[in-house]
Amino acid sequence: MGADDKLEGKADELKGKVKQGVGDATDDPQLETEGKVDETKGDLKQAAEKVKDAFKN
């Protein structure tokens, strides 16, 4: 389950970066903001998985 969560976090991060890029290119501040939120959500998921891994070891 941990690997799935890590991949999901990375996917959210990448999705956020894409949304930010598209929002910037189309001058859509709402899409940029959504992208930042998605990227942050992905970063947090990845950080949580690293903490879990640290306690397992």
C-alpha cells in the first residue's frame, strides 16, 4: 500500500505542475491556484510516506 500512496503523491504533484503551467500560459489564475494546491497535496502525501518509512525502519 505504501508504494501506491507514494505514486499517488507524485501523480498529484505532477498534475499540479501541469495545471500551473497551463494556467500561466492561458492567463487563468484559478487554474494556477488549483495547480499549486494539487502540487502541495502531492508533496504532503510524499512527506507522510517518508515519515511512515522512517518509523518502520
